[in-house]
Amino acid sequence: MIKKALEFIKKVVLSFAILYTYNLIAVNFNMVIPINIITVSLIVFFGVPSLIALILFRIVII
């Protein structure tokens, strides 16, 4: 049980780091994706493809 909880926490921290790193690069292009519970949850559950989907969503909608 504790092992699964630690694995989940590790995924959340890694997802936050991936999104933060993307935002550091994307701020120059005005393509920042907000760091909130929804975006981090999407990246936790679906991985990098969800980050790509969020980027495409940002390009198409805004």
C-alpha cells in the first residue's frame, strides 16, 4: 500500500516538473499551460501524450 502511494506521489512530482520545465521554455512563445490540479492530473494519468494534447489545444483554441 505504501509502495503504491509513493509511486503515485513520484508521478505527481514528475508531472509537475515536466509541466514546469515546459512552461520555462514556452514563456518565450506565450504558450504557457497553467499548473493546476487538472493539468497535473492529466499528465499523471495519461503521460506525455496528454501534454502534447494540451499544447495542441492551446494552439487551436487560443
